[in-house]
Amino acid sequence: MDEHAPILHIVSPLRHISPFDVNMAVDAGYATILPYSQVALEEIGELVQDMMFSRPPAGAPRTGLFIGGKDAALALDMAARAQEVLFPPFQISVFVDPAGAFTTAAAMVAEVERHLRAVRPQGLEHAKVQVYGATGVVGGIAGVLAARAGAQVTLVSHRDIETVEAKAADFAHRFSVSLACASARSEEDKRELLVEADVVLACGKAGVEILSPEALAAASSLKVAADINAVPPAGIAGIDAMANGVALPGGARGIGALTIGQLKYQVQHELLKRMRVAEGPLDIGVEVAFDLARSLAA
């Protein structure tokens, strides 16, 4: 056996490692995958040191750490802690993608940007983007990516505004972005917000309609709407899972979950392959995923 054969260590703070990530890793060519569940932040340093010091420098980059879970902030903290203990020439590769949220958000925003450019050449620059289901792990990161692409982003909560404000403040610190916040508990709240929207992103729970036909009727400036929910009913009325620029009432284009998911799969697959064959250490976060999603969507 090759002494520098690729090894992937999958770490999660949850009780179980995601089967999705395991399957993706196998399909990307990994033969050796080690799962670690219920891992606490303070344990990451020692685990990473065991990963890095157990192989010669030439094998270090092909020693991959994949950080999962369902909490974006915790996953980012784990990745930061891992990078703190790494140093040449024993630097391993690190890929952070909790609940697949970073690659999903990257695919979602890249698809929105692609369709938006057809009717708005400047793309997301200065576009008014509203993220519904923003308290979830995908929604917040999608808002960050849209903001980094130049959009004016509002994170919308269907409950109290304090939860989404806390997320916006955390992401402002981590990513140097400005994210506005709003609460939309009622249909009337949504209609009032949607009047201003160029783009809407639905990132709520599966099988829950977030934006009804009546709410969308108020979105007179809407150009693109995207939904990550693949379970009926759709998160945005009129957008089924296979939608790829489907026409919505009023002329907006709709993008469905499976269109987003296909690009998400390509992004995660390619990034795992890159880490498997790496000659130098890779640091794969949401920015790297977004750059790749943009290039694949172009």
C-alpha cells in the first residue's frame, strides 16, 4: 500500500457522522475514512496533532480533515482551531462544510447570480436580496455569500428578530459583511418586505411553504427566486425541485432544489477530489466553495 495513500478524517460534534458526507467521500475516491462523532471544540487540537505527526511531511497534505455537524459557527471555530495547531512541514488539508451548508449555499448563490445576469448584467452588485429561513445553517451562509458578491442582504426570521440579529452580528465579525435583519411572522409582514426584493432565497425547513402565491404577488421588482426545499410543498410557490429558470408570475425566474443540489454535488465532489490528490495543504472553506461554484455555473 502506498505510504502516502489519502486518509479522510470526518469530525462532527453530533452523535452521528453524516452518511451523505461518507458517500460523497467514497465517490470522490477515498478508500480510508475515519469517523469521529460527538467531538468537542477543545478536542480538535489534539486530534489534529495526531493526524499531522503520524505521517511524513510528503503525506501530510493527503491527510484530510473534514468538519461537519449542523452549526456553522462551531464548524468555523473548529476549523480555526485546527489551523492554529498546524505548521510546516506537517500541514494537513482541512475542509469545513457543516450539513453540506457551505457547498449548498455556494451553489445556490452561484445559480442565482447566473440567472440574474441574464436580466441584470451587474449580477448581485447592489441587488436587494432577502433570505427567508435565515436562522438555518444554509440561509445565513447564503446571505454572507450574496453580501460578499455586493448585494444588500436582509436575513429574515419567521420568529423573533433577536435570533437572526445574533447570527448577523457573528457573521459580520467573521466575514466582514453587513447584513440587515427583519422578522416576518405573518403574510402581511412578508408582503411588505417583498415589495423591495430583487432576489429571494428560501432556506427553510423541508416541506414548509415559506412564500405563498399571495405573498409573491407583492414582489413587483423580483427577478430571481431560489428554493433549497426538495420536499413538497415547495418553499416558494411555483418553484418545483427541478426548476431551472422557470417563469414565475410577474416575470421572475425560479430555481429549484435539485438544480441547486446538482451543482452542490459537483462542488463538494471536486473539492474532495482535490484534497485527496493534494501535493500541498488545502484550506477549503465557503469562499473556495463559492469560487468553484461560480466557475462551474458560468
